[in-house]
Amino acid sequence: MHRAGFVNIFGKPNAGKSTLLNALLGEKLAIVSPKVQTTRHRITGVLTEKDYQIVFSDTPGIIDPKYKLHEKMMGAVKSALEDADVALLIMDARDNADECLELFASLKLKANSILVVNKMDTLEKPALEALLERCREWGKSKAVVPISAIQKKGLDTLLQTILQWLPEGEPFYPEDTLTDRSTRFFVAEIIREKIFHLFEEEIPYHTAVVVTQFQEKHTLTKISAEIIVTRETQKGIILGEKGKSIREIGSQARADIEKFLDRKVFLELHVKVRDKWRDNDNYLREYGLI
């Protein structure tokens, strides 16, 4: 008997959705940072074994939209709600449980769901047991599974629980498929991740990254990318004094891109100002956000 299906991950910003996707796949597909709303796209990762294929989707954190960009992000969440065979509802063990459960109830899921309590290592045993009991009392999920995605604890139990509710069926993708996203997409995401790590406050949220050139030469891959910001002052911050900041972005990003591609990379970065790009359908389309 072979099982195959779509398992989509939902939760508040920073609950650990991307970390969980990466941990389940054993590969870094989704970028992560301590800041909320890092994920803007629905990212698919395919886990294939002899008896099953699970197509995981990491989705943006559930928020109240303030820009068209946010609306598109929530559109990705909505489509994932509609095509899930199994939904993983992930919450941070330190968050307000009642608020999280209320949010999950508001999703009006039709698919079977598993309530995943992440960051279990942050609570003492009595507090964790009380939280798990509260989650079980909620009664709207098929199971409650405590995990620590970052420490890879509880993942085997979670996987076995998923398989209980995964439908029978043939694989959707060839067995060597890891994702449906392009290499260019992941290169842009790696650059964006460095911006999230290197800059404070609002800068990362005003930033998009577009790969404008991806040329595989004999000895290396030549990549050019544009970092899009909304104001001239932000351009100055991204560039830094005498170009120091953009060189640091490039240095860190190039190291990760070389690991990802497993070959040498020449990376060239430019900064462009696009006023109010987050509210402009044309720009959002150009930057692959629609």
C-alpha cells in the first residue's frame, strides 16, 4: 500500500514552520530568521520513501494584511488551506494557547489536522504536560504532537502520525524531486535571508530580491541580483559606508549559494529604489510575488 498526499503547514509568524519543513526534509529549502514574516511564498518540499510520498508546503505566517504584498501572502495561505490532505497546525509552546487555538479554529479546515506544539524544549515538563492537555481538550485535531524542530526532536513521531492520515495513492513527483521551485528562486531567497539577519527594524520588510542574471560558465556560475527597497535612505543603509554593508550581504550570500549549487559563484549585487513596490501589482508580479 502506497500513500501520497499534500501536507501543508500553518501557524502564526515565527512559530517555526520553515524550520520544521527544513528538518523534515533534511535540506534547507525555506529561509529562516528570528524576525517574523520572513516567509513570503508558499514553498513546496517533497519527501519520497519506498512506501510514501509527502508533498509538504511551508506557508507565510497568518497575519492581518496591511499591503498588497500581505494580501498575496495570505492568498498563498488560502490556497494551501483548500488543497491540504493533512494540515499541520504549528504553535510556539510559549505563545498564548487559547489565542493559537482560536486562530486555528478560524481557518475552518476541511482536512484532517495535527496540532504540533513546537519548541517543547523551552518549557519545564509540568508546564508542557498542562499545555498538551489543553491542546487535546480542544478536540479539533486528530492528534497533538510535541516537537522541537530546531533540535529535531519528536519528528519521527510526527511523521508516523502524518502517515496515519495520509491518503493512499501514487506519487505526484519523480522520486528524485525535492521541490517545484527554481534555482533562481532559492538564490534570491538566500540573499534575502542575509538581509533579514544583517539589518534591524523595518529594512528587511521593505526589501525584495530579484535575480537578473544566472549564467553557468565552465568554472563558476555568474549571478547578478537586484535588491529592491522603497526609499533612497534605505538604499544608503543597504549599501553602507563605502559599500561595506552590501559587500557583507554578498559575502555571506555567496558562501551559502556555493554550498547550495556545489560550485564556485561570482555574485554581483545592485540596489534599486521602487517607491511603494509592496502595493503595486506590476512590481509584485515582476518580483514573483503574484
